[in-house]
Amino acid sequence: MIENDVSFDSLYRRALILAVITVFYNCLEGMVSVYLGFEDDALSLFGFGLDSFVEAVSGVGVWHMAARIRQNIDGSTDVFERQTLKVTGMAFYVLAAGLIASSAFNIIQGKHPKTAFWGIVVSCISILAMWLLVYFKVKVGTKLNSQAILSDAACSRTCIWLSVVLLLGSLGYALTGIGWFDSAGALIIAALSYKEGREAFGKARGKSCCCAHACSQKG
């Protein structure tokens, strides 16, 4: 329950800040992960980085949505958000297809990463960062009684699972030296990317789903 307009405005300002932080963090995480994944031939880390870039594009839509609702505009998605969702969904599909093809090639050729060190480091940092974002998004979303912000927190939880997959795949390779651990991690990331792509297209059509662009009314 919001006590006054000042409290409402302050809370939505926090939601906007969280959305901006999410975009910038995903861009930074994407650049670092793609570079290190390419340098170390670590497919799961490389795919994780590409996924972060797609999440950043989605985050722009989240920021736009929060700004629109703050201005007391209708809670349904607008043209910009729907187009952002379609671009995001297509990018997730392309990413999933690319990771599946690359994983199959690596398994057949017996390729493996040079090291799993950076995959472990990046995934641990990401788990901590996403956990903090989820905590604060849930806190703000609960106070505003905003399903949209709470759904955005649910998307950040998905990012935590992606980080866990990267961590397990990297640890598996580091402990055993078996290359298919990296490829298996990339395949799971591909599956999660496909799921996110399907949800993005569902949201573009106005269907309810777990992520932040779900239609909602401010509390």
C-alpha cells in the first residue's frame, strides 16, 4: 500500500534505476564473457555472454515499461515494447540454434576449452549480482504491488539459473577434464534461451508469462 504520491514516485524511481543497472550489468557481463569464452574456446561461457546481450536488449524494454507506468499510462504493452519483445525473441532463437550446432560440432570433434577458470569466476559473480537484483526488485515490486516488476525479478531468477548452469559445466570440466561438460552446459543454455524466446513472443502477443513485459496495472 503506497502512503502518498511521493512514496509512489520514489519507488518507481528505484525500479527505473534497477532496470538501468540490469542493462549495464548485462552489457558488461556480455562483453567480458564473449571475449573470455572466445579466447579460451569455452562455448558455454561464450554462449552465456551472448545471452547477456539479449537480456540487455530486453532490459531496455523493461526500463521503457517502468517509465511509462510511472507516468500513469495504460499498463498494456505499447508498440516499442512489442517490437523489443519480437527482436528479443528472435535473438534468443538464433542463439539457441547456434549453440546447439556449435555444441554438436565440439562433441563430434572432441574439442574442449583451454581452461574453465573464467567460467567459474564469471558465473559466481553473476549469481551474486543477480541475487541482489532479484532481492531489490522483489522488495520494490511488493511495495508497489506491481506484477510487472515482480515478473522482472522472475526473469532475473532465470539469469541465476543460467549462471548456475555455467558454473556446473565449468566445474565439471575443471575437475574431470572431460570436454563434453562444456558442450552440455552450452546445450542447457540453448534450451533456456529457446524458452525465453518463446516467452518473449508470447508477451508480444499479449499472453501472460514470467518476464517483465507481462501486462499489468500499477498498484
